[in-house]
Amino acid sequence: MLRGFASLSFGRQHPNARYNPQENAGVYATVRCAIFVMICALVSVSDIRSFSLSATRFIAAKSHVISQARNTKLNSWSHFATGIGVSKSKPRPAPRDRGAKSKEPNRYISPFCEELNVIHSELPKLQHELPAVRFFADVRFQIRTRQHLESADMGRYGDVMRVDTTGASAETSRQDNLPVQGVAASHRMAQHDLPLMNKYKHVIERVGRSQGVDPAVIAGIISRESRAGAALQNGWGDYGNAFGLMQIDKRWHSPQGRWDSEEHVTQATGILTGFIDEMKSKFPSWTPEQCLKGGLAAYNMGPSSVTSYQQVDARTTGRDYSNDVVARAQFYKRQGY
């Protein structure tokens, strides 16, 4: 097909026409690029190694042919005709029998035929590699689509990195005998819990994807509630009233699963999303980030404790629960959660 295309595109010129490679270089380059684009369109994946090797070989051959064409010294039809042994003053030879095959290549289009032959020789290699290339392209498309959907789903409850926070209060900071308070204290406590938290990272991420909650937020709650399990005794805390990593209060809920199980984290995260949705209904003008912060405060002391955004932590433990959890969550977000 490509050879036939070459014959249609680069047939003999009129004998009185002047052949100037410099003037026609743009046309030839356009056609060559069009052929290359058609081949690339069949694959549409430029970062697969096997395809890149074939493409590199093709481009190298293409550049060599273009260089030869540009260095041609034939500036007119007479010079060109003389170069191939035909004089303009001599009568043109009688046409050959169309049934007979010429033993010599058609030198009018031989440079372009050579180039097309290079392309034609590369096609079987590309066709052989095409199924694998399409397979990897399809896999990459599915991964990107899933990541896009997961990222969009995570945004349902706001972006924790955009939530304003004052961090831990002095009362909370004293639990670790820290000389600082605020965001710096929250980050120090979150960093202290990081080795234990990493044991549950895969569970946290799975629950986050299934519930549409940023895993960093879940990690922030676990750090505040149970210090990633370090503050629990046989899975219980708060004088035996709260259960598991996320401290589900048995007086209000029926704990499910083991204290460090995915079932437990899923149940607690569902309770959190219920409170966030309640904040959306209670305060329709709040942004998703404000509803997230209000939902965190409600997770600690119930939705009735949240009366305004300015006083969101007025009734929470240490008067800093949502601010402290947000600051810890922002730390874990930077750690890859």
C-alpha cells in the first residue's frame, strides 16, 4: 500500500517543470510526517520501550534520507535529466512496453521509495509488537481511570489540606510533655505514632477508598484516639467504654470486629461520614472542608455540640479535637497517606 502511495504521490514531473529539492522539501517532509503520524496513531503509546526502539530506528533512517535529499545538487530539470543520462536536446525515448518490467529502479522517485521501503520494513515489527502495546495501553488507561475516580470520590468530604487548623491545645500537648503546642505539637505526636500507624496503612487506605474518606483523616483520628493502638489495653480505652483503634463508644454503638480489624475501621469511618453528612444538612452554607471539620468535632462529642464554625471545638475534649485531628491528618498526608 505504501509503495502504491509513493507512486501516486511522486510520479514523473512534466519535462518543462523545474526540479528544485529546496522548494519541494516542505511537501516531501509533510507527506513523510503524515505517514509517520498514521503509524503512530495505530499505537498511540510512545512510552512503551519496544515501540520506542522501533520508532527510533525509523526516525534514524528517515533523517538519513532527508539529509541526502537536501544535499542534492540538481537544481533544474536539465541538470537532473543529465544526471540520469537523458539530454533535453535529444528526443525522448519511445515508451517501454508496459508489460515488461524495468530492471532499473525509477530514479525519479528512488529517494522516496528508499524511504518508504524503510518504513515498510519496520511495519512487520510494529505489527508484531502492537498487541502487547495495546495491552499495556489499556492497562494504563484503566489505572488512570480508577485513580481519577478514586481522587474524585475522595473529594466528597473536602480536602483536608485546605482545612484551617490551630493544632493541639496546651492541655493535649502536656500528654506527651511537649514544650510546644499548636500545629507543631500535633505533628510531633503524629510523628511519634507513625511507626505503629504504618502497620495499619493498607487497611486505612482500603477503607478510605471504599468510604470515600481521605486515608490521612482516618490516620489522624487513630493517632488522636488511641495513639495507633499504643494507649489501649486489650483493645479498650476510656475506662473500658471505647473500643478499637478509632475508639467506638459502646454506650452509643455496638462495636464490630477485632479492635484493629478492617471491619472496625470501616464501622468507625461510617460513623464519621454520617456526622459529616449531618453537618451538611445542619449548615447548608458550609464548604465541604468546614463540614469535614464539624463532622470531626461531632465524632468526639456528638452533632449537638457543634453550633458554629468559629466555636467548633468549644465542647470537644481538650477544646481542640477537630483542630488537632486535622493537623495530624495533614502530617500523615505528607507521609503518603
